[in-house]
Amino acid sequence: MFGLFNKKKKPKSALDELIFAIYGNPPPLKRANVGLAVDIANELLMGVIDEKEVSRQAIALNDGAIPYSTHDLALSITLNFFQKPEYVPYLFDAQLLARMQMLEWLQEGLVAPILVQSFDDVLYKIYKPES
């Protein structure tokens, strides 16, 4: 009746729509363990990127509106570096290992499927083998 008891939030922006698509409506509260996400990201990046840069990226992403899980945040951190042209020559092996780890996390339910698909699509476009 008049929407008084409708607990679902209506998307206010494109970002809200994205969050709802990834995490549902209503999305969960923020729950990422930032320190652990940084450790995981450093591992996925195989130590190629300075830990302070990884930490700064983690804080910036976690301060945003997306309610990342710890593993979602780790993937998002690494994706930022995997996409930077200056790092691409140094991260080929790391992105292969990250993609394998991501699939394990997907099977364990630790990462959002839409984020996994996006991560893999972006990395494929950047690191695909030359024909």
C-alpha cells in the first residue's frame, strides 16, 4: 500500500544499479577486511607493485560506495594494477595466477559472479595471446 512497507531501495544512480546487480537489493553492509585484502592483492600481484601503492588503492576503493567482500576488494585492487599499461609487461604471470585463484574463490562463493566475469573479460582483452 503506497510503498510504505517496501524495504527495497530504489536505485538512485547508475552506481546503485551496479551495486544492486552485483550484491542484490538491498546490498550487504560493508564487510571487507582491508588489511587482509591488501595481503591477498600483494600475493596476487606477486610482489611486483609496491605495497604502499596497493594499500592506497585498497583504501580508496573501500572508501567508495561498493560493499566489497574481502576477496572482491582484493580482485578490484589487482584489476586496477593489471589494467595500467606501465605494469602490463611485468604482470603477465601474475594475472594468470590471479585468474586461477579467482575461479577457486568463485567455486567457494567468496567473490561475486558478476565481478568475476568483469575481471576475466578485462584481463582477457589486455593479456590475450597475440595471433
